[in-house]
Amino acid sequence: MTAAERAERAAKADTLCQEAYASVGAPDVGVALVAVGGYGREELAPYSDLDVVLVHDVGVEARAWAGEIWYPLWD
């Protein structure tokens, strides 16, 4: 698989993550869904995990919606 193909896979994963985040009604500020590992480097190989971290400010209560982000991505 070429570097361009891995980057294209990462771009498609970006879309999935953006859609999952947008669907839960999370805040627009104080929160970031961050890609790490091979995905973060835009080197997403076939059958790779989507390694993402949800980072939020202390004042942001994420408990109500954070879990809902993960379920669409697990499939």
C-alpha cells in the first residue's frame, strides 16, 4: 500500500470521526478529538485501529456525550 493510499484512508477516517463528533451535540470549544499513532501520522494501513483521544478542558462535562462518539467508530 502506498503512502498516498494510507493518507486517503486517514482522510476517510477523519470524515467518520467528524461525523461521530458532530452527531452527539458536543461543545464547539474546549474539546478536541485527536488522532494519534499511525492514524495521526496519516499512515492508516488496512485493518489498523483508529487511535483517537478525547481531550477536554476541566470545565467541560464530557460524561453525557463522550461514550456516544465511540460507538459509531467501533463498527
